Amino acid sequence: MIMLFGFITGSLARLAVPGPDPMPVWLTVGIGLVGSGAGGAIAIAIWGRGTQGIGIFAFIGAVLLVVAYRRFVQKRPIVGPEALKFPERGIGIARYRAQRQQLEDVARRARFEQVAAADGETNLQKLRDLHAAGILTDEEFEAKKALIESR
């Protein structure tokens, strides 16, 4: 239950700071737990245990940890157009980029195969039309058809 609370608080803190912050789940949970603990401790120190400010200060603590992570680990601004760009450094960035590249390669390959299949079908139809018109002999048709199908 504590991990779930840390994950929710860390996720909300990441959403509160504009711009992409790709990071592993464990780091999101850690930011949520540490920020909540520190913020809650400050609220208890100021107002005592029964205060409503514990939840607010817990969230603010997590947001401040996200801001510190972005500023000191990722070395990028918190606001402005540069804050909205994808980070160049940080925990998990290299892995994220590798996974993203793999997905792009798969999508590119699928698109190429789809275009190639469509082109092959179009070429086969043109070949059939030429054969039906009597321009290609049976041997020429079969040879060209085998060539297209082998691609």
C-alpha cells in the first residue's frame, strides 16, 4: 500500500512539472515516498500531527524533488521552451531511447513491407493485364511473376 501511495504521489508530482520526465517506475515511487516523508515531516513540525497540511506538504515535497531531479540530474530548466524538450541525460534515458529506436525500426519495417506488398500486388496486376492483352507470352509472364513474388 505504501508503494502504491508513493507511485501515485510521484506520478502526480511528475505531472505537475511541465515537460517530459521519462524515468523508471522505481524512481517515481522513490520520489513520491521521499517527497511525501519530507513534506509531511515539515508540516508536522509546523502544525503538529492532526493538521490537514500534511497531504499538501507531502505533494509539494514530491514536486520539489522532481524539480531538483530535472535541474541537477537532467541539467535542464524547469520552465520555458527548453523544459518541454526531451532530456539528454538522466536515469533510464539511454534505455528509453533504445526502446524507442526499436519501436521506430519495427514501425519503419512494417511500413516498408506494407508498401512493398502493395507495389508487388500492383505490379502483378499490371503483369496480368499485359499477359491478358497478349503482349507477354506465357513463359515471359511466369518468369516476371516469379521475379516479383521473390521480392
